[in-house]
Amino acid sequence: MDSKTLRSCGNLPLGLVCTPLGSLSSLCCTAATSMKMGGTSNSNEMMKNDERATTTTTTSTQWNGREQGDIYADNTINTLTSNDIDYIIPPSFGKDIIHCSGDEEEEEDDPECIPVIRGPKRSIVVNVDDHQHPKQRSSTTNTTATKTTRTITPPRCNRCNAYLNPYCTPSTSTFTSNSSSSSSTFTNTFQGLIYKPTQSYNCNMCGTQSSIVITNEEYISSNIFENTSLSYGTVEYEVGDEYCVRKNGFVENVFLYGLEYYKDDLVEGCSREDMDNNGIMVKDVKIGIFAFCQDMLIFPYVKRKEGHNVGSGGEQDDEDDEELAVAIVSDVTEDPFCPLPLNVWSYNVGQGLKSKEWHRFCRVLDSFTELMEQLVGNTSAQSDKWKRNCGGAALAALSDALQNSGGRGTLITTRRPNYGVGALRDRQAVSNYGIGSVSEQKLFTPLQHLVQRNNDAVGIVKDKPAGLFYKKLGEDCARNRVCLDIVVTSSSVSVPPTDPKQLQKNPNMREFLDVATLGELCRVTCGYFKWLRVGNECGVAVNGGSDSFTGEQLREELKRSALSYSGSDVVFKLRCSSGVQVKSYSPTLPVGTLIGDGIVDSAELELSSMNPGTSIAVILEHKVGGVVDTIRGSSGRKGIDMPMVFFQSAVLYTTKTGQRRVRVSTIGLPTSKVPADVFRSADLGAVSTIFTREAISDVERDGGSLRLARENVFNKCVSILANYRSHTTARSSPSGQLILPESLQLLPLFCLSLRKSRILRHSLPKPDGLSSAKPFPTADERAYHIFYGRMVSPYMSLQCVHPHLFQVSDMRTRDGDWITPPVLQEYKFIEENVIAASMKPVCQLPRTMNPSIACLDESGMYLLDDRFSFYLFIGKDVPEEKWRDLLSVSPQSGALGGTGYAGARCSIPIGGLSLADTNSGHKLRSVIHQLRILNSPNSTLGLTARNTYAPLILVFVGRGSVFEEEMDSLLVDDPDSHEKSYVDFLCNVHRSVREKSEET
């Protein structure tokens, strides 16, 4: 569209949402990266002929809860168990590695199976010392090694640096002069011309003729680019060291864990079984573990005993020659550091379960608890030392240990850091909540931002050292490509032990964690903030009753970070064809670090890490002069009168196996000057994603507020609908009828749900007479959802604010059963791999209902999914034998027969709960499994289908459940104290649309 057409669409965003390392997971096509525009939704896979090239798909990216549950409900097919669906990959995948020599290649771990372009094998000499910690390097000799590489130089435009892609046309002069260079021919996928391989191509991004030149005769004779770059919308190139932007070399595959030790309550989750899963997936992966407690850091490691020499083989002859030792850092208030070289206390567990490195690591794990008891066991449990948490020093030690190698560090803690460097004070204790209050705004604003904006303001001075510490720590980690995750294992009902008066007044008060400040550190370093908000007292352990519920969540979160397909040392760049340019990223502060001002060219985005769930959104704008047809040739293009606009994303990253790659994705979209065409092709997923991220920008910017963000959401919705009525055929409709674009039918529902979400909703203290005197959401809860809102994807944007509600009582016969879809009819344009991916088993989901209290029956049971948690709602009139058929209570836990958390008598099963080993329990387990992986074609992509591992929360209505009020707030179709119901909201929108239309 041109600028005039864009203005006719109101506030419909002109934007692009990219998921560079994943997407198209629902189809698992060969071209696997999608870019969703606010105006259209297209697959990156290049159309195979003119008829496909001129077809625009308008499938919404929103996942429908009934999509997999109802579409195959009437098919009579075999029932499968959950074990049959975990690791299903279409059989046609796994052989998409393209290289010149024709040699067979090892299997790749990319779950999307992108075609990888490689050159011939050759050996190079590398300096091993360049990849070691300064403390490990030899001062006298340099160690070298021979490395086999298959790098290739990608063909690029010599003017705009765009990569060769299917929309590039052959240069006429080169075609004539080189027509006899090869006997092979191929079909140009865009123009339908048959021609022989050429050495130069015209760039479709800038329109320069003969600007992409291929001079390597081996590449031309092998047709390597003909079969890949000119045939697929998404390809990867394996590149060399010249593409490494990190000064210390490639990022190594290192995972370090810092665990808080609390007396009689060691953080659970790092068992030997879990580390088995971490180590066996990748050849060279190092794992290290240390503890922090009170006012010190403790690094356990295995060393050789005094007087024992190294055996002839270079290793110890016997494990008895080794002993366990510790290094302690007691200075956590000035400049904490890692006291040992990384190779001393980390272990290459990727060498196998029988290797000595693995046994050394297991020895550290097995002796961990006993060792900590010996070091700190004599400290009284009532000692003030146990109230200290030196988590800031532990984060600094993780950064110091990984500064040369790069990698991922994970801090596992129960509280916010409150001692030593990076100590965070309880700002919530001195703040008052109110409508639009300044104190509330500051609570969910990171200290890094407050210190920068108000360096000398009153109230900021006390927080200045912590703000500067975390700001510098984030910058250092981002520069060294160190990714920091923070996992907080505190319960949702974690009561500060230091203030019994506050506990008596507010029995359900949560301890302040300062999620905003810690989450900002994770954002800058491309890590994740994981908040395990549920404990045994309120949860259901899905995988058996022997483990604690928090332990289950922790294990799953650690597996996600260690096992998911990911890239490190990432640089993202988006190029646009002539007439369009990148205006900004959305939100204003995206995940990672922006490089460049974006004035001359679009800014690059540097990230420490990226996985298939990473989503990047950009706002576009028109250049002066409008869109230019950069590929119109003398032959023209069939059926296309308007110029096309092209977008190309390039992601430079390092795989877990140490290969440096560039993933290039190119998409071409037709333009239009008809506003109705723009509305018709609008993608709700992309629109809602950009709306959410821009709302977060309205909150976070200097002078922003929740009220401003809520108003802007409403005004944008009204502007889009008013312009739709004014500039399309809807203007002839009766004025008393609200007309919605076909592709944006759910836009008003999304806008209302976003205003009611924990990102933007009002937060007021409850009257003292209620069971809870805490505000909802708290500052920590709001900051937590803002953190994940800034990285929301088109597939999750609607459900993150509008939950799905399923009826799990009185399920239909097939609900919860694994079924296989019927065989697809082989249409002309459906590829075999698409058909194979569509044949994966799915679980039929129960009936969905509107999230409203009117849809809940006190004698029914329901499952509410808000993408962060599963709430199992059990009505107060449900017979005990009915819910016991669904839930199982372990003998040791019994039932809570005393006073509940709200002070009322109740009989709620607590402790080691699990889903019952009954037909109903198995069905619910299958439903939850399906919802967790969404429609991902394999388990690897299922790990990143959601940003967090959604726990199962038990809600007994009227029986003292502390989560009952939280679930009630998620029934967004109902009115609350500040927002209307959906029906009333539509009436308000309709009235505003009419007023705006009359003004114009």
C-alpha cells in the first residue's frame, strides 16, 4: 500500500513480525521461517510456479482451542497413547544439507530442517589458546589444532548487501555471455523463464542490475545456488570466522548453575537424572554448579590428591586418586569474582555417561548436600544470616566465569538479592497502591531505568548502587554474549518472615522480588525470568506424586533452556526493498541490544541467544517517492500490475555444535491501493502482537503510564473500525450496526482483554474485610507479564490476554483421546512433507467455553489455560468421588483438616498430588500435554511453544483456595470494577466509531 492508502486504514499497524529460528511449525514446511505482516500473512517458501506466486494466503496465525479438538471429532480411527506422540518427525525430513562435494553429511539437530548450503571440505589450523580463559592459557607455548570446515561465501548484492533469493532475476548480459557455460537448465521460480546458470543476478531489494556476482566455477557447475537460494524462501549458509562478531571467538556450549542453599531446603531440580538429559544431547557441553548462601559463594570441584601423579594416559589412573575440594568467595560486598578457571569446576558431560568427566560431575552432585551441611550446618536456623541472599554476587560470579567462553548462566534462588553487591531493598513496603499512582508505576519499572531517568531524584538515591550494578552487569554480559536466566522458586504465598505484623494484617501477602529489575537484566542478556509461583500447598504434580510440585517445574524449566534448539552470538538484520524502511523495533526496548541509529539503514539487533520461540517485531514506514518496482523486466510478470515489496531477514548465529551460520528468509508481497484489500488480508496475530508491544512501550517510556496505554489501545481500535466503515463498502451499512472486517472479527475482544490483562489492568488494594488484602496484580506480577509481553508471538498474543476455558467434567467420548487425522487429498500444490506433518496424532480437546462466570457451574470441573498456567477449577458442589476420579492424593499427604490460608475451615487435598490413574486422569493428562506443545510437529519445538512451563494449579471453589480470586480475574468476558463486559464494551466502541465517522 502507499501512504495515502495507509492513512485510510487508520491505526492498522504497518509492521512485520519475524520468528527467525522457527515457525511454520504447524506445517513443518521445508522453508520454515515466517514473517507476519500487519496487512497480510504469507509463507516464506517460494511459490513453485506463477499460479502459486500470485496467490496470497490469509490464514490467521491465532491458534484456535477447538481447532484440533473438533475438526476430526467424527473420524473413526485408532487411539494412540501419549508415548506415541512425543517425538514424531515427518519421514521426508533430515536430508536437506546441500554442498558441493556430494559427500554424505552428519545429521543436524535443527528441528525445522532448513536447507544448509556448504562448501567443500578443507582443513584449517586454529589456536586453541584463543578459546580459553586467560587463567588457563599457557604463557610459553601456543597450542594449535587442525579443524575441518565446510564454509561458503554467500552471494550478496554489492550495493545493499542483500542475499541471493528466489526473487532475483538473471542478468541479461551475463545470461548471453555465459549461455554455453553449462548444459543444465532450471526454471526461475518467479518469472517462469527457463535459462542456463549465470554468474550474476539483478537484486530485487535495491533494483541494481548485475549486482550479485558468482565467480566460483565449482559453485556454478554444481548448481548449488540453483537448488537452494533460488528455490527456497529460507536457506542457511555455513560461514567462517570472518562472520564472528565476538572478539573472544565463538560462544562455547557451557551451562553454569548457581543454587541458593537454604537450611533444610536446598533448591530441588538438579538431580542426576536431569543432568543426564542435559548432557547426552550435544557432543561438547560443559556443566558447572556452585552454591551461594548467607554471605559467601561456594565452588565445589574435584582435584587430584596430594602426592598422586597423572597416569601415562594423561588422566588419573584411579578415581581414588581424586578428592572433593571447595573454593569459597567470602567477599560479596565489593567485587565478587569466580575464584577458579572454568575448566576446573565445569565438566564436559557430553563425552558420554561412562566418561570420567561425567563421573566427576556426578560425584559433585552426590556430595553437594553433605558438603553444604559441613560448611554451614552449624549456623542456627534462627540466625539472621539465613535472611541474607547474596544473589547479586552470584550473578557477578556467573558473568566473570563466562566472560571468555560465553554461554548460559542460571541463578536458582528463593528470594531477591538483599545482601552484598546488587542488594535490592523492599520498595513495596514503602509504596502505596492507587489508580495511576506514581509509587505503583515505580514498582514495576526497573531500577536501571529509574536511575538513568532520575539520577538525583529523592527516593532514587538508596537504589542507585543496585541500579548501576545491574545496568553494568547486563552490558558486560551482552558484550561477552553471556545469557543469564533467573529462576525464582518461591511460592505464591511466600510470607516475609521479618514482619509478623504485616503477616497478621495481610495473610496472603507475597514477598517482594523486584521482578522488574531482575527481569530487565534477563532482557538485556536475552535470558528468561522464570517464576515458579506455585508450591505443594496449591498444585498438582502431573508426573507422579513423589516429587514436589516446585521440583517438577524446575526440572522442566532447566530442560527447556538446555535441550531446546538455539543459537548464540546472534545478529539480526531486516532489509526492505526500495520505498519501505524500518521505522523502529517494537517495543522500543526489544530483547537484546540495538546497534545503529537506523537513520541511513535499519538498525541491527544483537542477541546473546535465540531459540525457535524468539519473535521480533518491527514497525515499517514509507520512504519519499513510494514503492518502486525493483524487478520489473522487459518480459513483465503475469497477472501482477502493482509493484511488489520485499523483505529479507538475515540471522547470523552459532549452533550448539559450533557452526557459524546465516539464516536468510525472503518474502515478497503484492501492494494495493484499495483499503478493502488491506483490511481483508490483515493478520490478527500480527496486529495483536504489535498492539501488545506498543502498549508496553507506552507504559515504559518516560512520561508513560498504564492509563495512557489503556486509552491508546481503545483509540486504535476505534480508529481502525471507523476507517473501515468510511473507506470500504461498509459505509453503505446501517449506522446502527457495528461492522467489523472479516479478518479482524476478534479485534474488539482482544483490545478489551488487553486492557483487562495483568499488563494494563487497574491495581487497587482490597478492602480489609476480604480474604486477601493484597492488590491484584502486584507490582511483581505486572512486571512478570510485561517481561513476557514484550516477546509475545502472533500465535500467543490473543490467548495471553484472553484465556481458553475447557469443560473437563462430562467430557465427550473422544475427548482426551489421541487420534490421527484422515489422509489428506493430494492437491496439486500440497507438498509431501506438508501432508506428512499434517498426519501427526493430535489429542481431541474438550468443549471450549467463553471465559465468563456465567459459563461456570458449581457442580462442574473446568480447565482454564492462560498460556502461563493451567487452572483446574472444581466447583463447590462437585461430589468428592467425582473429583477423586480425576485427582489422586498420596497417602502421606492426606487432607488439610485445619484452618485454611484464608482463616476458614476447609478440606483441600494438599501435598503430593497427582492426576489419578483412571480413564479421566489419563484423558486430562493428554489434554494438558497437547496444550503444552500446541501443534508443534516434534518435541524439540514443543519445548519453545510456550515461553514458560505452565504449571497445573488446583482451585477448589469456596474451600479456601488462594488462587480462586486470581482465576476469577481471568474471566475477562465479565465486568470488573473498572472495565465493562464484552457486550458493553462493543456498545462503547460502536458509539465512538459513529462519532468519529460523523466527524470525517
